[in-house]
Amino acid sequence: MIERHRVTTAFELPGHRIERSFGVARGIVVRSRSIVGALGASLQTIFGGNITLYTSLCERARQDAYERMIAQAAELGANGIIGMRYDATEIARGITEVLCYGTAVHATSVV
């Protein structure tokens, strides 16, 4: 399993030397809103502010995509990920794809 401190949005891992790149690792999740959740969120919009139902849905989707990316990188033999990013696309009304991707690498400590 890849340790959390070896995943970064930067293009280097401080204190480590990149020995090998395995290419892009990615995790994709496609989520839809439930009718009950959409109704609850609609009610929250009346009062304004943070729409907690959507915030929770987005956070779960990002976490799932992140975990899938980590698993794919580990399967490739990586012990780190650099240049990690998220992207999201609405595929259809109420259906969103969340993509988490980065470069899977093998890095060694230079301490």
C-alpha cells in the first residue's frame, strides 16, 4: 500500500529520489444523486449556505476515486504518486464522474 505522505500534487517527493515512473495511475467514480438527497439539498438551497448533502456526496466520490488511484498505482509496483489531480465532469443531469490521477513512481529515500 502507498503511504499517504508519498502522494503529492508536486512533481517531486521531498527527501526522495524518483527511480522509476510507471505512468499514469487513475481512479474513476461515477455518482448520481438520489431523489431523497436531491430533495433535501433543494430544501437547503432555500436557506443558503453550505449544502451539506452535496458536500458529503462530493467528498465520498473524491475519496473513492483517490483510493482507486492508490490501488492501481500499487498494482503497477509504485510506492508513490506525484502530480496528483482531481477532475469532475457532469455526464448527464445529476450524474457526475470524478477522476483522480497522477504519475505512479518508485521513489527511494535520500536521507
